[in-house]
Amino acid sequence: MTGPSQAEQEKALRRGAEETSREWLRRQVRAAAVQARDAEAFVSVLADRG
């Protein structure tokens, strides 16, 4: 797994975000995977997280 590219970091900086979109998405997916008990619940939890 590679880290965010320079372009991703610059975009996050322009948006005033503390993390890149990819880092945010990765965090959301991991959290949803921990909460979900099956694939359907995973999708539901992920949708609820935005």
C-alpha cells in the first residue's frame, strides 16, 4: 500500500483538510468493515458514514 501522492496532499491542503480523500475513504471503509456483520450491512454502514 502506498501513501498519498504529492498531488493528493496538495489538493487536501487547498481544501483545508487534514487528510487526503484516499486516507479519509480508507478510514471509513475500515470502520465500516469492523461494524458490519455481512456484506449487506457493510454497504449500509458505509453509506451511512457518507
